[in-house]
Amino acid sequence: MVAGLAMAAAGASARQQAGGGVRTLDVPAINMIQKGKWTARDSEDKERTMCVRDPYQVLRPANVNTPCQHVVLESTASRATVRSSCAGHGTMLTRITVDTPRQVTVDTQGVIDGQPFSEIYDAKRVGDCS
């Protein structure tokens, strides 16, 4: 998995922007996502478990630790579309649908480090992080 579900990525927050400055995004759908232990199932029925400490992690490509800039293209109470550009790594488009604060669908596609990707995850909160 090249980009993967960024909710699984540790490291810098998706709220950072190029140059190291911090810009707080305010995306109602992402704000609804509860912190905690989540399982995510991809379109090939592979499941992974992750700890979500910051719901905005969903906007970070996995394995990218440099700041990314984000442009919100759509934002409603339960849906969001965000374009992310990560200097030196590439771009991605993420569509988030929040069914409940404990159940979300993440559709992400783009090109990171020269590798195209397109993935859909159904994720559910299953408890607290240990």
C-alpha cells in the first residue's frame, strides 16, 4: 500500500502546512470522527487496526512525514472532499463520508512518491487506544 489510510500514519498532524506553520482546518465531517481504536477494511477485504489520536490524520498519506497543504473542495456535516499536496511527494484527493462518529468511509486516490493509488476503506471505531 503506497498511500493507504492516513489514519494509520503516526507523526505530524495533517493540520500542518508547508513551511512548518500550523493552520487549523475546520471540516465538520472530520471533526465528528471519534478518537480511539479503529479497524479499517479495504476493497480487498483486508483489515487493519489503528489508533486515531487526531481525526485529521485521514488527510495524510501514509509514510509521508513532511507537511502537506490541504484545500477543502466540499464540506457538509457528514461529507468532505479535500485535495492534499505534499511537497516532494505528490498529491491526493480524499472523500470522507461519516455515517456516525464511529463509522466512516474514506475514498482516497492520487500519486505519492511516483506511485498512483486508489483505495476505499470502511472504518469503524472499536474501542479506546491502549
